[in-house]
Amino acid sequence: MRQEGVSVRNVGDVITFSPPFIITRTEIDRIVMDLRDAVRKELTK
């Protein structure tokens, strides 16, 4: 997600992300969907 301009990291059992200060609802939706897909992928390993 960093390639898309979003910094993602974990703090203990919490996932934090830092999108750009100027962001649209569509971009937020995409970040959430991408994060969901990444978590699902890791859980199915």
C-alpha cells in the first residue's frame, strides 16, 4: 500500500494506516478494500 501513498504498520494487534491529508471517499474505500484483501490473503495461508 505504500506504493499507493499510504503508510501501513502494525502496533501490537492493531493495524494503523496514514493516508494523505487530502483524500476522497473513493480513495478511502479503496484503501479499506485493499487492506481487507491483504488480511484475508494472510489468514488463508
